[in-house]
Amino acid sequence: MAKSFLRPSSITSATIDSLPAISAKQPSSAPWVGTLDNSGYDVSYPQCGQTLSTASVGFTIIGLNYGRPFTQNPCFADQWRWAQTHDAVAVYVNISDPGSGTAGDRGTRIVTDLLQRLPLNGVPIGTPVWLDIERANSWSSSQRSVEVIQTVVHGLTRAGYPAGIYAAPTHWLLITFNARVKIPVWLALGYYSVKSEGVAAAKRACGEVTFGDRSPSIVQFVADSQTGRTDRNIMCSDPAGLVVKP
């Protein structure tokens, strides 16, 4: 029987300083040609029905799910079309582990769903997929959480989708017991009542080590806008493998 990219072999987590490390061999990404504005937005189902910003930013990241695995953002098609008007795009997906069945089976179910859902929604292979790891979803033990996340990362990358991790440091600590990360990370800072302070904080964070013992590739902060609070982002490094040209 040919090996499946979902279960290529027994999945184990490497360790660094006795802590598990989430890693993967990323699909090859062509070098980024040209320049890219390092500011961006991310939107998902909470922005359904809202007028999306017409401000000039470099990139957009769109949520595929309705806050949980196996669900669909009902506005994804419209938001994905809006994303295509920018210079670079990516998607993010929601992950959880309520603790039923084995961790490997849970991760395989999630990534199987994603590998069907992504192309059905017009997201081509090669588009980076960010895993949203938050306490708002259900999680069991840190050991199981790491295995679920690792299984999804392996499945996505072996199918041709670059993968990264989005989290706030406290969430990552509580969910994975601060597992090390050897793939790109997207750091969530939280809300800033003054936009310029959020921009400054995000730029500072680009040069610091964050969750997973890794410097962030993208930093998110939340600020007020005419349509409510908006997720804004600053890219810290070369765009290749973090976003893709539409």
C-alpha cells in the first residue's frame, strides 16, 4: 500500500530541552519577487456583513472555518474575493481537541476535512495555512494537543500547503505547555486603544522571541476602525512561505 501524506509513518514530536517541538518539512516556496507592504488585515466570520476596508495594505489572511474545525465561514467566498484585490493572501483554520478518540485520529480527521475544504473554496495548493490555536476551543492534555497540531501540520505540508501557528503566548502555554515551534509563528498581541501604539508594539515584537521559542513572522494587534475593532498585522520577515500572490 502506498504511504498516505495523512499517515506517512508513525508521527513523533522532536524534543528540545525535553519539551516537544512542532516541526515539518515545508513545501518549497519560490523566492518573493518585488516588494510587499508589510501591513495587513485578517478577517473571518465575525466580519460577515461588514464593509471590508478599502485601505491600501499589502496582505490579507482569511478564516476558513466558523470558529471550530469541520465548520464553514459562511462569508468566506466574498472575503476571499476581497482578499484577491491585495498583493498577497493566506488562510487560517481553527483547531481543537476535546479529547475523544486518539490524538492521531483527531488530527487526521481535521486535516482530511481541510484538504477537502480548501480546494472546494478555491484555495490552491501552495497557499499558506495558519493554524489558529486558542483557548476559545476545547483542549485536553498538552501532550494530546501537541500531537493533534503536529498531525495537522504534517498533513498540510505533505499535501503542498505551507503551515504556520497563530497563538497568544498565554494560550500556547496553557494548551501545549509551551511546546517549541520550528515552523513560522504568528503572534497575537491583543487590543490597543491607540492604533499607533499597536503598530509600535507589533514592530518591537518582530525582534523578540515569543511563544514556541521563536521570533514571530507576523504580529497581530487589534485596533478600532469605523466598522468596529479590526485585526491588523505587521509582517516581520520575507513573505515567502507566509503569504502567496493571488
